[in-house]
Amino acid sequence: MVNKSKEYWQINTKSMVERIKTAAKSAETEEDLKMALEPIFQKAYQQIGINIEIVQYEKRTALRAQMDAVYGYLIVEYKRPGKLQSSRDIKQAESQLQKYLTEESLSHRPNEQEFLEKAVGVAIDGQKIVFVRYSRTERILSTPIPIEEAQKELFPSKPVAVGFCRLGPYDIKEDSLANLLIFVRAAARRPLTAEDLALAFGPDNPLARQAVSEIYSAAMRSQRFSKSSRIKTFYKEWDRIFGVVYGQELKKAEKEAAETAGFYGMPGGVRLKQLLFSIHTYYAFLMKVIAIELLALQKHQGVVSFVKDLGNLNDAKLKDRLARLESGLDFVERGITNFLEADFFRWYLDAWSPTLASIFRNIARSMAEFEPTTPILEPEWTIDLLKKLYELIVPKKLRHDLGEYYTPDWLAQYLIQKSGYDGDVSVRFLDPACGSSTFLIQAIQMVKDKMVSKKRVEMGKVGQEILNNIVGFDLNPLAVLAARTNYLIAFSPFIPYVRLVCQADLNSGFFVRFCSYTNYLCQNWWMEDESSSVYHDKGRLYFSSGYAG
């Protein structure tokens, strides 16, 4: 259960470090250490919204091995103070955690692999901390946020194979404890996957049916009873652009309007264009919230989770808060310029009503149940997340009638390989009709895979090269928003490192340049003057044009 809480970076980890080290000095055994540290950890866990009653002490695995403390998917093993110093003792602790995780997974049959990928083993001796994680695919595992002492060698010194991976040991410091808090919180929240999002926001959920129905009603009311309004303007522009995107396919799809309406539990007689406009508005809002939640993880920005307290605001304050999101200011504060430019889907604010307020409040409450670190903790679960979500919330027949066919991941991988691209981050990769960015995401994944074989990786440098060289365009504004968000999700492991580099160089313009890291995912029907002083003001790279540098 996750209650009203603080963000991990709002916890006084400096004080925690001092108390842990003091406790370790007076403890003689691992039991002494556990008794001294558990109250310190539990206070912090409660502050980030974890129900500490879930803890199980001295719990036995399926094969009767005894674990010190278990918080859902997080297993903690305490060691005698100073025990995690020698290579031998560290490897022994690692093996012990692997044993616990493996045996505990047997209690989750037939989903052992899913348990192992979500679970985290932790060993702590009051001076050092070790994390053990598992991957069923070959990939690099890293901590959710950078740990200062690991900056020079951010990845393991050898390729990561399928199976367990040890992270650490790290000194007990503020950054290592912050990672512990993230791991604990992730164990208590729903993973941010397309399947889980569809359960919460798909058409089988009453929330989605009510949301799309009410958004549709608001759109229809504005056209029937208002001679001139911003809503009509937004709709006409959407209709114009999507008329170009879909062409004659819209007429074909009109025949399926009743089926699409039934998909969301709506009666027959609906107008397909307005219904599609409503579904797009709903989907676009979900994407914006996912994107802003991911960015809220970056403690350097001094901002908190967007959805955290949104469900508790009254109608007027909720509208003001959403208006700020839709203006793009929340993204600018987090370092991204023009993420939401040319957006047709903020019109619902002009149709605001108590019913709409209730709808968006409930969406925020449901979104707060998800763990935004999933793209970092389990990147395979979130590859092309929004493409998969769109396929789950828009009927297949309607998508095909509109000519919307998504490229399967395996085919994208095959075509990229046939093109000769091998994940060399210094090579320019361009998709001139990127859609939701399937090919761009696969290209980024290939860069990550290529990094696996390297002993040392400069994350900031690689991240910046990805931004400079992996580029996409598209005409469809909804696809552009999905592409930007998918790109952001795929890029998420690099965000802390690139931001750390930028923070040290605020006056050079580099920080401003990075702020537009998805600037290449552009709509291309509004061309700007590339030589404009506004366009290239102080090295700033905007989202907004068809020009990509």
C-alpha cells in the first residue's frame, strides 16, 4: 500500500548515514546491527509511503533457508559490521543473496522469472551495501540513480550475461541509500508496463469507459452550443492534420464507428471523428503524465511527482495544475523545451466541468500506483511502451481501417541489421517517418547492447551522442508525442548522467542544448526559418520545427 508520501530525494539520507554509522560502531553481531538499523530504515520507508507492516523477519524460503528481513520483493541480509570488506566475503554475501532469491522464486511458480526480475537482494554491514539483481536477457544492470564512487566505472568490468548481477559494494552514503529507497518503493508499486497500464486505463476498465465517454460528450457539446471557441479551433486543426494523415481511410473507418463505441461501452450513433478525437485526447494525457513522472525522478530539478497529490486537489486547483502541465512549463522546469508544442489535446481544459475534473482526478490516482523507475529497473518491460498501450486501447479493426500498422519489434531489429547499423553511437541514424519511434528505440537499444562489452563507459558522453545522432520525423502529432515519450523512456538510463554533466556546465549553453533532447522528434508540416536568431538562440535546440540540426 502506498500512502501520501515524500519523494526518495526528500528523505534526509545524510542523517540516515550518520545514524547507521553510529549504530554500526556499537554493534558486535549481525543481529545487533539488524536491531539497530531496522528502525532507521523503517522510518524512511514510511516517509516514502511504504506500509512497513509487510515486513517479514526470519522468513524461510521454499527450501527453508532463513532470510533476515523481507519487504515484498526486497530481501535484506545483515552482516557483522565491517564484514563486506574482502573479496571473499563479498562474493559469499552475493552467493547467499542469489540463493535466497532463487529459492524464494519457487514460491511464485510458474512465474519464477518475473519474480526474479522484480526482486532485489541487499546485503549491508553498516559500512558497505551490496545489491543483487537478476536479468533473463543479456543486458547491463545499473543502479536507478548514479552512485558517485562508481562514476569512473559505471558498468561491470565484464559483459553481463543472463542471470544474477552484483552492484557494489558501495559505501553507506546518501546516494547508495537513495537507491535502496527506490528499490524498496518499486517493490510496493505496479510496474509501468503496457499490460499493467492497459488493465488500469484500457477499455475493459470502467475508468477508461467513463473517461472517453465524458470527453466525447464535452467535445460534442462544444460544437453544438458554441459559435466560436478554442475547442472548435483545436478540433478543426486536428481534423485537418488527421485528414492528411488518414486520407480516404477515414471514410472506410466510419462504418466501424458503432463497434468502436461499443469497445468503450458507449451507445450507437456516435460520430467517429469526434470519438477518435476523444480517444486521442485520453491517450495523449496518459503519455504526458508518464513522461512527466519519469522526469520527476531527477532530484536535481527540485520538483516532486506530478500525480502524487493531484487526486486530492479541488476542481479549480486541479484545472490550474493541469493547465500548467499542458503549457509545457513542467517540462521546461525539468529541462525539456517545447515537449508539448503544437498540441491539439489540451482542449479539455476549456470544457472543464465537475465531471471532467472527477475523471482526470481518478486518472491521476490510478497513475500514482505505478512505479516510474520501471524503465530503469526493468528496461525490457518498457520497450516501445506506448505503441503497445495504443494497440490495447484502440480497437484493432479501427486501427487497420485507418491504415495504422505498427512494425513488430523483431522486424524492426531485422531491418536495422540489414541496413548495416550496428549500434555505433557515432553513426547518424535517421527515420523520416518514425511513427511511435519503433526503429529509433531499437537503435538506442543496439547502442546499449554494444556498450555491454566495454569495461568503461562514459554515460554522459554516450547519452549526448544518442541525442545528436538518433533522429526521427513524423507528420502525425499523436505519433510525435508517442515518439518523444518512447524516446524519453528508452533514454531514461542516461538522464541522470547527462544531467550531472550539464549541471557542472550551466553557463556554457550545453545545459540548454541538452534540455531539448527529444528535439529531433518533430512534426514536419510547420517549417521555420533555420537561420532565425530565435531558432538558434544561444545554442538552444527546439522541438518545434521540421529541421533537425
